[in-house]
Amino acid sequence: MILFKIKNKLKKLIKRENFIPYKGFKKVDLLIFDDIFPHPVSGFRYEEFAVLLSSFKKSKIIMSPSAYPVVNTSVIDHKNHVKDFVDQNKSLKSKLRLKKGYVNINAKLFYCIFLNNIFNNIHWIEKYKIPFVFTLYPGGGFQLNETLSDNKLKKVFASPMFRNVIVTQKITQDYLINNNFCKSQSIQFVFGGVVPQISLNKDLTNKKSYLIDKPTFDICFCAAKYTPRGVDKGYDVFIDFAHMIANEYDFIRFHIVGGFTEGDIDVSTIKDRIHFYGYQNFESLGAIYKKMDVLISPNKPFILGKGAFDGFPLGTVVEAVLNGVVVLITDQLKQNNVFVPDVDLILIESEINSIKKVIIALINSPEKLYSISQNGKEKFLEVYSNKIQMMPRIILLQNEISKK
């Protein structure tokens, strides 16, 4: 009877507390946490964590679907996504843990991506004295010159458990150093981001190009929806541009991938020339991109919130280029220090006349379209290989683990 009562109390405690970390006897070298893995829409997480779990024999990941609503997904779907991941990575099944109930967090090193993820877990990381490394991507709680974000950065970098931070944008590196958040020797700069390597092995024999395989000139927009009119991603600019140029070229078609629908901005006058696909995983994106000539990304910083900005280029842009699509992209913050404008990609302003000028030039000179398509694909293959993206991360984590 006494044992039964104790068990019932424990069950109630677990249910109330939800997540109870403890330091068990079994110790791993690397403990990872994420709030959306293994959702297939986040291909870079899928790739990075799968590689890390495979590279470190003693490793595991704590998963929580708390960010699923951000991508319009029910947390109920998390179970199916985990099953799909295990089906494709059977050897990693034993390394997956839910952030629920009692979880052994005994580890030599903790790792996660995004500011909010490290900030939200730092209380128990410090309590159990686990050193940590994290990647500071744009977004996820990180904003420039914003009080709440700065306070989170101060707490994280002041932690006695902090060891290193990986940054993917030069502007992030400069911000941390210039504001005395972190010393340069504790920063690892790896431009860009991780990309599913399946995207680097595309069979483009079925790629359709304007005037070669089809008479239409197909223009794509791809982004998640965070505001009603998508002002932060430039969706409003894209639709204004579509309305204007549709009057001049009847062979142009428009394609919208992501969180937007015909209900966000009126598109009734071009309804027979515009198609909405909704959110797509990175594999489905490939099938769509093979029919596209151009992707336009007229995103703007500091719209979603004070100091909020996107990385350069967006993950959807990377996937497009790897599928032979020419990208027109903004770079208001001058984050590009790798790609050659008008050779690998095309830089634009987030306004319709800037976009129109480029599109007309590509229509009139399709050989330029084909050239940039080929050059961009070759350069992106190099920049986003796991050799360039994952090896520096693995080496950094190995070095920290070896110190324990």
C-alpha cells in the first residue's frame, strides 16, 4: 500500500512538472536539445542533429514539440515525425528522448541552436554543472539592440558553463564582440547554415527552364508566415510586383510556397496565374523548384520586431539554388561575403521597380538566366557541403568534450 501511494505521488509529480532532469549513472559525451526536431519542414535541424548523433557514439537528443505551432503544426504530429525519423535512421532510435518526465541529463557537453533554446534550459544546465556550446542563428529570440534579447545574451554568456558559440552571420559576430557579450576567441564563425545533404545530390535532368522546356516564365515566393501580409518576408512586395508585371507579360506564372494563401492579400485579378502550395518539407520543395525559373526573396530586417533579422540567405533560397533556380534576394544588412552578385545570385531592393528591372532583363536575355543558374548551383554545392558546414561544428564539440 505504501509503495502504491509513493508511485501515485511520483506520477502526479511528473505530470505536474512535465520535465524532471536528473544526473543518472550513465553519462553521454554530447547531450542535444531542440524544440522542433524532427519536424521535416526544418531540414537544417534534421540534417545537423542526425549527423551529430551519428558522429558521437555517446550522444542523445532531448526533443520537445513546443515550437510546432510556429509552423502551423499540431504537437500531436510529433509522434509521427519521430516515427518517420526512426524509420530512416534506425541506428539512432535509442538516442531519442522526450522532454517529459524523468530524463537523465548526465553529459560532458550540452548543445542546442537558437538563443531561446539555451536560455530556457540554462537553469538546469547550471544546476547540474554541464558545460555548453550553442549556435546563435538569427531569430529564435535573438534580435539586434533589443532589451529582452540582450538580457538573454548577457545571462547566457555570463554563465560559468558557457564554452563556445557558433555564429553563421558576420553581423552576429560583430554584434557580440562590439557589445562585449563574448570574447572573439569563444566565437566560431561558420557562414550560412546546415543543409540536408540529399539536396546536394539533385538529379536535374528533369529541370524545366524558360524557352528550353516550357513557354512560361515561372516565379516563386517561399517563406513562413509571421505577419498577416508577410511584410517581414516581403510577401506584400511580391504580390504588388506580380500584379504589375502580369499586365505586361501573359506568360509569367506565380507560385507561393509557405504559410500564405489567397486570403492574405487579394489576388483575384491574377487568380488564373497564381498557385498556392502551403508549407512543404524540404524534399517536396525540390519537386516544386524543378519547375521554377526564379525565386524572389524580398525580405526586410527589423519588421517582425525591433532588431529582428533573417540570416543570409534563407534556407528556402539555398534549396532553390541547389535545384537550379536563380534567386533574387535582398541584403540590406550587407551579410553576403561569399557569393558574387550577378554571377551566383542577384541582389535586389525590396521594392517592385528593382525586381521588375531584373526580371525583364532575364526574360530578354535567357542565357543570363541559364548562366546564373549553373554558377549558383556550383557555388552553393561547395559552401553548403557537410565538409564546410558540419566538420567545424564536430571538431569544436569534440575539443570541448575532450577537456572533460
